[in-house]
Amino acid sequence: MIQSIGQVMLYMDDTKAAMEFWTQKAGFVLLKTEEFPDATSYTIAPSEEADVQFVLHNKDWVAKMNPGMNLGIPSILMSSKDIHATQAQFIEKGIAANPVVEMAGMLTFNFPDNEGNYFAVRQID
């Protein structure tokens, strides 16, 4: 049986720019850099103790190894204990975060990364 989700692979056009977006603007930490002959991949997470990590891989590199693989970004919902402060911090860092709204009884907002992929954040207690 599967016990947890450890990593989510995100396929990017420019992995370095994506890593810089997540670490410099969204407050994630860089956990690991992996150098390959044709690409560099980065493992990032909201903190060093986070249960789930994002691994940023280059789209072209992955497509060469796995032709026909779906390289789209999944819909990812992250959590914050203070959604209004998180949204304000994103705006301060230059992230085009949308307003906080209530949706199905949940406070949430979404934002694009540097490549125009959208992610969402929800309020948790």
C-alpha cells in the first residue's frame, strides 16, 4: 500500500528560473540540485521538514527520455495557516496572486508561476 506522497514532478521550460521563482518569491527552500549531462533538476519544498517536495525537471530532457509522456502541470492545492498574510507576501514579492475568495466553504487564492502555470493555496487551521 502507498503510505504517502513524497515528491511531485513539475516539468518546466527553464528549471533554473522556476527554482528561483519558488525559492526567491514563494519562500520555498532548495533541498537538492542534480546535474545531468543535458539538464539540471532541482528539489524544492516549503521547508526542509515538508512531507511533499517538488522536483523541477526540464520538459525537453524528460520528453527525450519518455516520448509521449504528459508533461502538463497538475492542479496543486497548497495550504497556509494565514492565507491573507501568504497572499500579501506573494504580492510583495511580485507574484500576481489573485484575491482571497471563499469557494465551497474554503478560503483560497491562486497564482501563476514564472511560466504561467497556476497553483492554489487554501486556509487551514
